[in-house]
Amino acid sequence: MKKILLALLLSTSINIAHAEENSLSELIMLNYINDAKQLIEAGVNVNQLDEDGQTALAVACTFHRLDIAKLLVKAGADINAKDEDGISVVEGCTLKPYIDKPEPVVDYLISIGAK
């Protein structure tokens, strides 16, 4: 997997210092959005669970990144994927105690059929 990731990184202009040691989810969390976009566009597995058992789409939702969520969906992200605890993206984002206002990513995912 690391060889594939490195090949993808070398074939794009991604900042290797940011992306070499970070998963797609970590790039989103660290706000390296351009690097995350380039990885997605290069064909990284957008449904891969990260080391915390989350999909990149769940991380984009948690970090309120509607732009990344839309790009992930366009790249084939499963809008009804569940994390390692069996919680869907929408469920996970609406269960967060700090969400006290409408969440654009959740609204978007529901509008395209997420449950």
C-alpha cells in the first residue's frame, strides 16, 4: 500500500512532506486540503478506513469540509459507509456533542440519499 501511495504522490505535485506519512483522513484533519484533493484525484481508495476506523467522508463531515465531501462522493465514496463501530457518516456527525447548528455536510449527504 505504501508503494502505491508513494507512486501516486510522485506522479502528482503533492507536497511529499505532508502526504508521505499521512492518510487521506489525516490530510483532511490537518487542513492540507490541496494535498487531499490531489490524492483523491489521483485515485486513492476513498472508502478505506483510517487508523481510527473512520472513512475520509466521515472525517470531512466532522471537520465541516463540504468541498471535500463533494469531491469524495464524486470519486465514489460510499455515503452510507459505516465506521468500525457500525456508525454511519450521518449518524456520527449528528451524534457529535459540539454540533448545535445545521451541518451543511450532513444536509448535503441526506439530500443525495445518505441514511
